[in-house]
Amino acid sequence: MQPIDLNLLTALDALLQAGSVTGAARRMNLSAPAMSRTLARIREAVGDPILVRAGRKLVPTPHALALRGRVHEVVEQAAGLLRPGGELEPATLDRVFTLRSGDGLAGMFAESLTRLFQQEAPRVVTRFVPEGDEDVGALRDGQVDLDLGVIGAMGPEVRVQTLFHDRYVAVVRGGHPILRGRYSFERLADHPHISTSRRGKLRGPLDEVLSNMGITRTVALALPSMQATLVVVAGSDMIATVPERCSERAREALGLKTLPMPSTLPTVAISQAWHPRFDADGGHRWLRECVRRVCGREGRRKSNAARISP
């Protein structure tokens, strides 16, 4: 059996991640000519061009695309074997963690999480990125460290930990007509509603619950983010349904009032999800524990929003 040059795997990973010889050279602190020679050796070893010219840039071959995820995982695992063992000292941790979540959850605990990091690991940087087409690939490749929010089906290879359960409340501006007189779900449905949906859905669980009560509401507007929804609610007589805990800080800042919802309206589980290859990573374990601690702390905050019983 011929000896394996593992440096070629590291170089191949850099080339496939950067998509260019120059970018890969920067990642590996090599000159561009040295990386070009390494690419030639990789091509010979693999029996494939790996990167081919298309116009003024290089693009990966189909074989390179098939290899990319596996090569990156092997390189990360090898790097993990060479990391020092022992207890993690957060004060020495120097990393950028990327968290993918909706704006409501980010608004709920981003400030508290950053404050905790500054106390325990001042060199850690937190980067929140918006939700989109959630997939396992971003978690597997390390582009996203944690998915936060309502976690859908992502397959058996993803770890999911429930952080807390949130219930829905209706929100209105201070001085809204519904705040005068006796509150009822019929009166709730008399006013135009806002749907918060990244995909523009006009119906949700509340419609089914109200329908079972013989009540129909009118959704006049769909918005893609909770922040946009709350701002519109603050300046209109429209009503929105939002998760209570995730919206608390924004509601308080805008002076919004809450109204109770039917008890049969389902709650939502807010979770964190990660790829199992980070299970043993000390820094990642510390990150997950920090998120769990902060979410638990924020969950104990008592809402100062006004409540009206139907």
C-alpha cells in the first residue's frame, strides 16, 4: 500500500471550499505557484481535473462536487484528533460562531448571549444569519454552528435539543378599540389580521382553532418577519399572532398590548440543532450550554404586557 499524503487532502479541501487557486493559497499560507503545483499533484492522484476553467474563473467538476462534503468532513475530523485534549478554558477560546435563527428569537436573547460571551470568552464573536432554506449541509460543513427556532424534519443525523416551549398571543397597539369593553374571540376576528410567514401563507393554526368555534378571521397582510409585523401592528388597528416569549422584548419596546388566545391553540417548541460531528468539540459544547442557559434565564423574565381575559 502506497503512503497517503494527507497534506493533499487539506489542500483539496481548501481548493474546493475557496473555488480558486489564489483563495486556497491564502487559506493555507502558500504562494499561488505552490498551490498550482499542489493542484497538479491532486489531479494526478485523483485522476480528475478537480477545477476547470469556465470563462475567467474556475469551477469544480462533478467528481469534485461529489467529493467536497466528504473531504471537508475528513479534514475536520483529522483536525479534531490533533486538537489539545483536556478541559476547555472559555477565556482562551478564539472563534466565530454562526447561529441561524429568525429575528424574533435573535431579538430575544442575542444581547444576553453576547454579554455572557464577553464575561466568559471575550474573544468569541457571535454572527446571526437569517433563516432561509434550512438544510443539513450548512450544519455538516460548519457554515452554521447552530440552527435555532422551530426545527422541522432535518434527518436522523442532526442532534436536536428543545430549549423551551412558547405559546401564542395576539398583539395590538396601545389604544386599540378591542381594549375597550369585554374581550371575546368574536371581537378578535372582527379586526383585520397580519400573518407572519416567510412563504407568504395567509392561514395558520389559529384559523383552524377559530373555525372549530364557528369564527372566521380576515388576514389582510402577510409579512416575512416578526419585527416587520410588530412595527405595522404598532401603527395600525391590525392584529397579529406571535410567540409570547420570542416577541416580548420587541413588544415592550413598541408599547404593544397582548390578548389571550384559545387554549386549544398549539404551542411551539423552540430548539437548537447541530451536526453530531461537533458533539465532542469543546468550544461547540460550551456554545450550546450558553444558549441553553440564556434561553432558560430569558424564560424566567416576567412579561409586563397588559393582559385581558375573555
